[in-house]
Amino acid sequence: MTHWGAFEADSDGDRLTAVRPWRDDPEPMRLIENVASAQHHPTRVDQPYVRQGWLERGPGGTGRGDEPFVPVSWETALDLLSGELARVYREHGAEAVYGGSYGWASAGRFHHAQSQVHRFLNCLGGYVRHVNSYSLGVSTVLLPHVIGDIGWIMTQATSKESLVEHAELVVAFGGLSPKNSAVSPGGVSRHNTRGWIGAARARGCRFVSITPLRDDTPAEAAAEWLAPRPGSDAALMLALAQVLDAEGLADTEFLDKYTVGYERFVGYVRGEVDGIVKSPEWAAPITGLTVERIRTLAREMAAARTLVTVGWSLQRAQYGEQPLWLGVVLAAMLGQIGLPGGGFGHGYGSAASLGEPARKFSPPRLPQGPNGVDTFIPVARISDMLLNPGQSFEYNGQHLVYPDIRLVYWAGGNPFHHHQDLARLREAFTRPETVVVHDPFWTSTARHADIVLPSTMTIERDDYGAGENDRVFFAMKAITRPHGEARDDYAIFGELAERLGVGKEFTEGRTVVEWLRHLYEEWRQRHTEHDLPDFDTFWASEHIELPVPDPQQVLGADFRADPQRFPLTTPSGKIEIFSETIDSFGYADCPGHPVWLEPDEWLGGPAAAEFPLQLIANQPRSKLHSQLDVGAYSQSTKVAGREPVRLHPDDAAARGLRDGDVVRVFSKQGSCLAGLIIDDAVRQGVAQLSTGAWYDPDPTDPAFCRHGNPNVLTPDRPSSTLSQGSTGQLCLVDIERYEPDLPDLTVNRPPAIMINGT
């Protein structure tokens, strides 16, 4: 199982000789082609390494990211690392350790790298943690104030089956991307995006895709494509709300019974607050759409059973709270929340789990134990934390202070993929005394570490798992031996724990197989009402199916039926169109109801005079995030070895560019090389360059990536004071042909290795 799907494979014991999709997957993904081709790639970490300067001079960040690595034995590496951990905890305490690991490393639930490292650090006394994610940083903070916890919205989203049978109109802000909906944390058993969309369309459902990229929605939708200026969705939504209000199309009975604060919001829409009516005439010059199309879309939404869905991409931008909040408001004004096929959705087309009916219970997983440290940061504030220890900041109504981090421990994840302004992140990574990374590959994060320990890939270890909301629970047996001297994270932490005197607490005396059996049988005993097989039977099988109580689930159905008995988890128990809580924080960049706030970088602002293209830094088609970028399928999509950038034909012609050119993409923050693809599926004025290319900085200029990582271009600023969420989706750039000789790439081979002093 992988995060992008299940597969079958043949192996000779050392390597996979054939990889093919799981036979029960109706829409398999080509991403599985990366697995076999990457397993023994030269960028696999074959044994433990220590940065030369750290080994010779001791802890300190000077030279990190530039100096060669020295190969060492496991015994030496574990002795050095256990000694350093003991020193930091003794001299500085647990609040000096950042356990920053992200959660995508393994689809398996036991060898989930984030769980492993957090369990280990908790045995030592705890660690500074992060909250939220780069994908949903805004949503996780905002939605509990407005409609409910993000976990509820994700697991209880109106099912695809309900949409197929009942939806008449799907208005998709951000589209319904088939590439994004192919992945999910923990894996996807049966891909079905094209299937459910095609079935809904065949029944007569219409789709309107509102996005700068026409192919953000699969062809099966036969969608109408509306392409407003990126960053202007909030203005469009306000204009839709104005039409619903002015023409008497808003469901006032629903608003009175199920929401609070509508009158405060609608006063703003009517212009009572600032003298500006948020009409289609006001929104048209902001969005680039016509007055008539905005007006008729509002009428169409009111006349049909309509799902308003907002993709995760919209909230990954400056003021990303506003279009997300407005999506809820529009659905409330239509009065269809809690009805089959209608209402609000967040993330259809963003992850495979959205619209999969909730399982009755989740699969077993490794407990992490209690964390002895309360200090945390929003995940997208890592550079701020490392660069500004002791500095205060605001977050969701709280006054917090950045801790003084001396040691960063990363097992799973790659911040040099997720984060913005990579030159600044590179500087931030020089500040800790020690950086430790477990990784199967020489990723950018591993290259900026002091101690690098080779971890196994999923195919090299025994595990089990199921994706979020996925009903198929797989036994995941090791298919090959580990590459080189790679070890499971569990084995590494087990040995470190023994050296540090917490071995019993970490392992509880169990091997991997004993843990798998223990967790499974404990889980089975909790659910005796279901006929679950014993561990041996499960392990000898391919998979089991977990029960799903309501295939036709509808988000908010209970709330709609009886709001007194089934209130929402918001402060009022209702949908909060105006939030007294948020208003009390006094944040100018996120007031008490949704508004139009002009972004610093968008095509309608003054900055576009210097940088006239809007960059869309979305997720890639050929890999998950940056995983297995060296794999065959990922490599096949590159142009001259660089990540492809797409540009509208008119924008390319205006710059004298041709298809296949290597171009320089540049912004206020930095620049990168990319291979040009000319494509009219991209809105004019937009450049689309996906994330995921391994960061390959020029040795003299860390703001210049030779490989095409767009995060050298994107600014490191939060969406708002409320969420402190990532804004990595959008920024302004320009593009020119790259005339000098192409520089060599270094990320497709190991970093400099010092052997025997050379």
C-alpha cells in the first residue's frame, strides 16, 4: 500500500522485478511506477553518515548544507546521537527539542514515522510539536469557529454516492483535481474520482469548475470552466451572496434557524458598512468574469440541489480564511446544508478520502504516549521559530512565544518541499546545534542535516494499514530486503532508547511482528461485535473490509433534523456567519465575518507591474509531494531534467518562448529553472509550476534552484494572524528564456562523501 494506491509486485528478494496496480482498483495511478525504479537509486542512503564539520568540531550549524558527509558505522552513529540527545535534554530540557516530522513518510500504520519519532521523544520527556498542516493550516483553525472540526468535515462529508444520486449542480471553487483526489494519508484502495463524477454527470448533474486550470476537473465532468483572477474568489463569492440577497433567493428560514450573525454579514454585502455594494458590477473588474455570468450563476445555484465545494488550494494563500468561510456562507444562504446531494464540502478533488463514507472504526496504530511539553508552533512557522527564539506571536487568540530550539529531529517528511522561501529556511536550518534526519533518500532535508540515518522504504518492512475513511485494511508484508544498511525507524529508536535508559518504555519488549499482533488483537477485542479474523488469519490474507454504517451519509443531516439535540461544535452550536470569538481577537487580517481583502500579490494589484504572471504552485501529477522524485514516472515528466512550468500560448508568445525551452522563473524571493510547456488549459496571466522537485540550490545563491522547486519563489508569510497558515499556492513571478549553459543538477546523486580523508 502507498498513499496513492495499492499495488501488486514480484520480487527476487533484493528488488522488485515487476509492479502493477491492485487488481480491484478501477482507476489505478501511474505513480506506482516510481516505487521499483527508486528503490536502489543512487540517492538511497546506504549507511549512517555524519556531517564532517559536526563530527570534527562538535554541535553547531556552520557549514550545514555545504560540507561533505563522513560514512560511519551504526555503532558510532548511535553512540554519537544518543550522547547528543542526552546532552541537549540535560542542559536545555525537552523544550529545546523540535520533533517536527510530517506524516506522509509511510502508508503503514505501525511504521508511521511521525508516530515513531514522537513516541521516542516522549519517552525522553517530550518535544516541541507542530499543529495543523501545510495543506489545511487555515481550515483546521477557522472551521471550528464557523461550522465544525475539520476531522468531522473530512470523515462525515456528504458521500459520493449521495452526490451521484441527488446533486443537480456542483460548484467547485478550486476544481475537482483528479491528481489530488488520487492520494490520501494511509493510502487509497479503490480510486473512483472519474467514476462518481461521470455517473453524476450521466444522471444530469452539472459541474462548474472555478479555477485558473481547466484540467483541474476531469473530462468526465464536462464542466463549465470559469477562470477568475487567482486570489479573487472571495470577491466572486461575495457577489454571488449579494445576488442571492437582493433577489430574495436566500433561504431566510434556514438562516434564522441554523445560523448566527447573518445580519452583520449581509449588512456588509449591501454596502451598509463601507458604502460599497458587493454586487456583480463591483466584482466583475476584480475577478475578470462578466457581470451577467456572476448573476446567472447565483440564480442557477438557488434553483438546483447544489453542492458548494471549496478546494484546499484556496486557503493556501494570503487571507485564505475568506473564500473558505464564504463557501460555508453561500451553502447556508442556499439552505441546503444537511440535504442529500447539496450543502457544503471542503476538499472534494483535494484528497481521495473526501466523500468516502465514514468507517465504523479505524485500524490500529502505534500509541505515541504523553508529551511532557506544552509548547507548539503552527507548522508553517518553522523558519520564524528557528530564526527568532524568544519572540512573541499571535495565533488563534493566543499569545505565544517561540522556543529556543537546540536540536531538530526529523523522521519522515521534507520541509524543503513543504515550506516557502527556501533560502530563508536554509538560513533557519543553520541555527540549531544539531539536526538529525532519518530518510531512505538524500532529500534536501537530509542534505541539511548533521546525522543522517538510512531508513527502510515501505516495501522493505512488515506493516499494515488503511487510508483515511478507506474501508480496505491491508496486510503489508515486506517484499524485499532493505537497501544497503537501512533499518526500520523502530529498530533505530529501539537501540537509541536502550542507550538512553528508556528501552523498556519505548519497545515494551516487543519486536515489530509482536507489536503488529498485539495492536491488532487489542483492536479486535475492542470490536467483538464484528466478525474480525484473528491476526494469523488476517496476516495470511490480502485484506479485510471494515464496516461502513451509512454509504449515503450527508454532512450535517443530524444537525438539520434537530439542531437542539445535535448542535454543531461551534461556540453557538450553529453555523457562525459572524463569529463573536474571532471578532474578539481584533485581527485586521481576519475580522468577525468574511470580507474582501486585497492580496499583496495578485494580478489586480500594483505588484503585477513588475511581476505580471500569477504563479500557481500546486501539487504534482507525477509524485506525491516530493516523494520518489527520482522515480521513473516522475523523471519522465521533466523537461531537460527540470520540473515543467505551464504557460498560456499568448503569454509564451509575448516573451518569445517556445515549447521545450528551459526558462528562468523569478520573483521577489528568488528564481528557479524549469522546462516550458505551452498549454491553453492554463488561464492567461498564469504560470503553473508544481511543487515536488528536490531543492537543488546554486552553491553561491540558495535563492536559485536549478531543478525547478517553486518554493524558492513563494514568500514565507502567514495567511492571517488567526491561522498562521501556509500561503504557498500563489505569488507573482515573471519568466524569461534561460540563455547561459545549463548548470548541472546535483540532487540526482548523493552529496559529497568524504572517505579516508578525501
